[in-house]
Amino acid sequence: MKKVSMWVLGVVLALLIVGYGVGVYYYQSHFLPATTVSNVNVSGMTKSDAEAAVAKANNERTMKITDQGQEVATMNLQEAGFQPAENDSFDTLLKQQTTFTWPVEFVSNALKSVDANENNEWTVDRDTFKAYFNQLNIEQEERKPSTNAQVVINDDTKAVEVVPETQGTEVSADSLADAILSKVKSGASELALSDAYVKPSVTSDDEAIQTTKAKLENILSATIGLQIEDEVVNIPSETLAAWVSTNDQGEVQVDEEAIDQYLYEWNVENAGLNQDHQFQSTESGEVTVTSGIYGWYIEREMTTQLVSEAVLSGEDTVVEPNIWGGGYNQDDFFGTSYIEVDLSKQKMFVYIDGEQKIATDIVSGNTGTDTVPGAYEIWNMENPSVLKGYNPRTQKDYAQPVDYWMAFDFTGQGIHDADWQSNFGGDAYQQNGSLGCINTPPTTMAEVYELAYIGLPVIVF
């Protein structure tokens, strides 16, 4: 009995050794049990058999699309434009198999599934799939679009807030293609349309959102002022809040049209050009000079850019505005060089650097064609000139040659010689007044013209 038992044991051992050797040899060219490639079971197959099996499975691969439990379509993936990525895992897997421990691998693999291609990558031809997508019966009209998270300024509190993103129900060709690729990778063959909704591209947690929020908060906490002569005019915080917002890309932007409008309104209310000014006259004491074309104002185009840059900086800033016109930042609005026209006295005075150079009688506009008082400046000089226009008293056009012409407003008023006038000063304007111009004795007019220059203030009161 003992010899028989030893013989049987020897046979069993021999068979095990032979079987083990056969297994080692076999699994050098065949896949171990429970091995899958691209979700295809290739257990016991050779490399070529496995490649053929995977190719066949991929050719037949479908994806069922459902919407609220109802089937929308079942598509053959390759017909819809999807293709499996080139799979080079067959050789790699065979080399990685531990054939000498195949019995252990046999048991362990029987208990689990090992996918040799964990990535299981597929690609899609977007144009082909878009054409396929357009043929699907997916109702889009009542679907709601997703909205991105955005940073806003609360209209009531003026606080900076983040409005969270919302998930919509719209489906696009790209969003469906991406969802299918994800499902294919996981080995699934069915996709609910809700998994393919177009997702918001910007969420509340995005770093860009938090950066934008911080930038807006800095902007609203900053003080932006305009340096106007010796005073800083601060722009109200609620005005700043109305200027800033975010665009579709989440970037902070400034409404430059609103800045331009603010500067326009500020000019109307405050610019020297649009204000009445007190003036110490030669013979009539202190008088009020109404606004005309002379005076400073904020040039809006360049200043708008300066203010916009200051706002976006988020820092306390005093902006030096671009100023056009005369009288800015000087003690006397009209300076020390000017022409003074006193309508009540019918006199004109010329001052250069504070010194009176000329004093002369004049003839101003007659009743109905009165000389309009105001703060003006010479903007055109001609020697000689022909004055042309319409005389409402004679109801005829005229063309009057003169030796000297200096325009000081934009309605036709100016200073010129008038050799047709026999008298100047007093009440001469009541009998033979001008059409609004300042008629000046010819000899004196030559001296006035010699002293005058473009931009010289003309003060009429």
C-alpha cells in the first residue's frame, strides 16, 4: 500500500508539473482569465484573436440615448463619427502577465475583471457627429440655457455679490459628444440626456470669479477725484458703482459713455465756460459778465480715458483732467490782457499785461440787432475783409468792405473799423447802431488790431 500511495503521489506531482509547464507556455501567448480590453473579455485569447474580438465589438458598439425614460435614439458609434483610439495594449498586457505564477493569477483574476486598457479612449469627428446630432429628435425650444456665475453690484446695497451659476437643460452637439465619450470610456451603453446638458463654463468656485470680486471691491472702496484748479472734486461712490460691471468673459469693464456723460454734465454745471463771472470794469465798477465762448472746460475724450484707467486701477487716485479754453487756474478769470466793451458807456478799452493801451468811443448794436453781452475771445482776424450777411432792417443782403475784422463769437459779432459812422459814443448807437458788431473809429481800429491776438478775451457787458 505504501508503494502504491507513493506511486500515485508521484503521478499527481508529475501531472501538476506538466500542467504547470503547459500553463506557463500557454499564457505566454494567451491572456489570463477575466482579462478585458476595451471592455471586451479576451480571456484565453491570443493577441490576434483578441484584436479581432475587440475590433468586432467596436464595430458593433452602440449607445442608447434616453430622455426622461423615453428612447431618443440608439446609435452605432462609428456611424455617428466615433472611433476607438489605436490600442497598443495587447503586447504590453501579454508582457506584463506573470506566467510563472499563472495558477495564482488564474484564481485571483477569476475573482476580478482587469481591463488592459484602462483609458479605453475613443475620439469623435465633431463635424460628422454634428450632422448626426441635427437629425436627432431632440426638442430644444423649451430648454433653458445654463448661466455662468457672475460678479455683480447690488443696485440697492452697492455691495459686490457673486450670482451663482445655474444648470440649464440645453443640449448641444458638443455636450452630447462629450457625454458619450465619457460613457464609452466607462463601458456603459446607455446615456440619459440629462447627463449631456450644456454645463456652465464659469462657476462660483472659479478663481477668476473671486479675483473679479476682489477687484470690484477695491474699485468701490477707492476714492477717485478730479483736480480742478486748487480743489479736488471727488466722484461719488454711487456714481462709480454705476460705471463698473463685468462682461461675458467675467472681466471688469468701465462704461466710458457714462463717464463722458458725467463730465458733460459736470461741465454744464461747473466749467468756467458756462458760468457768470464778476469783473472789475474801468468805469462801471464791478459788473457781472454772462457766459459766452471764452472760458475753460474739461475736454472729455482724453479725460474719459484718464478716469477709466483710474477706476480700473482700484486705487485712490486724483486725476488731472485735460483742460481746454482760457481762464483756468489763474487768480483773475480774464487775466490781465483783454478787450473791455462797456455797452452802457459805449466805450472800449484794451489792456495788455494790466496796462491800459487804448480807450475809445464805439457804436454797438441798435435796438433789434443788439450786441449780445458775454465773455468772448477773438478767434479770427482778417486784414482786410468783406463782411457779408443779411440786414433785417433793410431786409437785404449786404457785403461791407473793412480794413480790420476781429470775430469774437460764433454768431457774427466782432470788432471792426467803420468809416461810415460820423459819430462814436454817447447815443450814436440809437440812431445808427450796428447789426451787433462793435464799430470802431478807423484810426483807432488799426491800433487795436496791432495789439490783439487769437485767444485774447473780449469782455462785453
